[in-house]
Amino acid sequence: MATVSSDRPELARVLSICTFLLDGERADASTPLTAGALVDALPPFAGG
């Protein structure tokens, strides 16, 4: 996350509260990222 948000403080703030999916499965900072993987960043939302 730091690589994509290092010069974008607002993006860094949003990413810090997002949930992440890697190829459709829940992921965290320790999940290995492989070439070609699909990463989804899901911001918090209400409803449902």
C-alpha cells in the first residue's frame, strides 16, 4: 500500500481503513502478492 500511496495522503488514509480481497479471497498485509493477481480495495460502507 505504501508504494501506491506514498505521495497521496488522502489515498493512504482511505486504504488504511479498507478491506482487501486478492483474487476474490480476503487478504491482509501479510498475504503474498503474485504477478497478475486481482486486488480489490473495499472501503467501509453501511447498508445491506
